[in-house]
Amino acid sequence: MKAAPFAICTPGSIAEALGCVTEYGDDARVLAGGQSLLPLMAMRRRSPAVLVDLRRLHDLDHVTPADAHVAIGAMTRQRTVERSADVGASVRCLALAVPQIAHVTVRNQGTIGGSIAHADPSAELPTVALATDATMVVRGANGERAIAAAEFFLGPHKNAMAADELLTEIRFPLDPAGSGWAFEEVSRRPGDTAIVGVAAMVRLDSDGRIAEARIAMSSVAPTPIRAAGAETMLAGHSPAADLYAAAAATAAAITEPPSDLNGSSAYRRHLAAVLVRRALAIAAERAAR
């Protein structure tokens, strides 16, 4: 099957891009890397009349360290982020997750902003954004605003941006001192869509107890989700296998997994518990180093 006929708009500035989006409204779709949108168009699951191609917006292609975060332009290729020393040193969850996205050929074209805006509940980057408390910076006719990751993902392929807004930058907070991260996922084959994915962080205090924990899961609900109850029960305790198991059970209990060809709802819930337990142990070990 081939995509339905469409026109293409190739703006040279953010202002021009916003003009295209505003002019064509619901008939337009933004094209970033195209690794998610183009296959949907080929299957006729999406049939926009106009594509707004952002490839000329070089201002949105950057990795910029700041005092409290690393800012990544929405058009920055995933492979660029994978190779970034700044990301590797300061945003470990992102550094661990990006190499697990599909294959190198996909990461050479896929963009950070495109994946996050696509809001696929099984994708790695929305899960990372939620786990790290990232901030999405969007721009529209009324100016710029920031949206917290916890408020950005509204449903499968649905985000909190207005129809006339563009995602321009994602700000990932620097890793807290004394923290360790893990990103674990299971798929049928390397590079396939994750059946379940888990991002976890453990921060230890000076006595070696858990001062803070974060757990985000993908492919277990209509959006990536945080396991707030499990995070709370870990705080103040010494790292231990039985503690991780209890937290993992609590995390799995809040999931609403779908059933599909990759696995049943029950299997996904079981897998979520396994991966949360594993990720917490790895994160705690890294935090102790």
C-alpha cells in the first residue's frame, strides 16, 4: 500500500512553520524524522493533505548543556544524542535508552522531538521524559510555553500541544548527585517495539539508604506511567532484593496493559514486575559506585 497524495511545505524558519501549521490546521501533519509518521501514511492510517517538513530548521538541531539541564532541540537526530558526551555524562537514562530504539539506520533519521511528540505509549523517549521529569518547550502564535512531561502525554499518539503549536526543545534535568539509572525493555527481536519497558532511578543518601526512587513504564497503559506508590515505598529504606520485589509488585498492580500479538495483558503485567525489580537493582548498584 502507498500513502495517499499529499502536498509538502518546507519552511525555512520556525515562524514559517507555524504559519503552515496554522494555515492548514487539521489537514497538516508535522514531519520531523518521519520514522513514525511515514509508515502510518504508507498503511493509510494517517492521510494528511499537507506535510510540514521541518528539516531546514537547523536552530532546532542542538544539544546544549546548561546549569540545571541539557537542552535538546526537537530536530536533533537520535544518533546525535546517542553519541553526545554531554548526554552520556549528565542524563544517563537518556543515554541508556536511545541505543535501544529500533536500529542505527532508524536513529540516523529519527528525531528526539518527533518521537516525543508522536506520544507512542510503547516508545522509549516518552518514558525517559517522564522518568527524568523533562520539560517540553512548545511555540505557537501566542508565544512560547513549557509543558511538564507528567502533563504532556494524554493518550496513544496524543499530546498536550495545541494544533497550531510546534515542539521546539526538550529540557532534561541533570542527574541528581548520588543517583543511578537503569533502562530495561523486552521485545521479540532487537529493535522491535518494546513489549514492556522500564526506566528506574535510585538515589542514595550518605547512609546508603534510598533517598529517592523513580519508576516509569511503557507499553502497560495508554501513556507511559510513573509508579508513584512504588517510588514512595522505597524511600528511606536500605536497598534489598525483597524491597525491590515488593515495589515491583506495587508498580505492576497499577498497569493497564493491552493484549496484542506481542503478548497478553497478564503477560505484560508479569513482565512489568520482572523488569521493575531488575531495573531497581541495577540502578541501586550504579548509585552505590
